Amino acid sequence: MSGLFVELVTPHSGKYMQPTGLFINNEFVKGVDGKTLEVINPSTEEVITSVHAASEKDVDLAVSAVRKAFDGSLRKETPRNRGKLL
């Protein structure tokens, strides 16, 4: 459960890999502080998995990544093309 992905099973689609990290700068990463949050099945109250928790530091990293992206080639794109690229 401490990695960036966990294998889960659904009744309809079977096994799949669910990301548990924060999506920053086009990749899944662990939170800076290393804290996690438990995901609980509400019908059984069992822990399904843990996901990485974002802190203020993580938000700052994400904002910096976005600013860097918009200072580059994305800044020159039209809003419509930016939407397609995102």
C-alpha cells in the first residue's frame, strides 16, 4: 500500500492498477511529508487501500509545475488547443 499504485479488483472489470500518488508535473509522486489517508469501504468499514496526502508543500510544487508549463509552449496556444493538450 505504500507505493504509487495498488492492484484492485472490481466485480465488473476485474483487476486493474489504481494510482495512489499525487499527480504533479505529469507523473504520480509521493507526498512531500509522506503522509497517507486510508480509503474505507463504507458498506464494510474495511480499509481498501491508502493514498498519498497532499500538503501545502505539494500544492506549491504543483503550482510551480503549472506555471512553468504555461511559461513555455502552452502559453502560446489558444485556450481550445490547451484544453486538448491537457
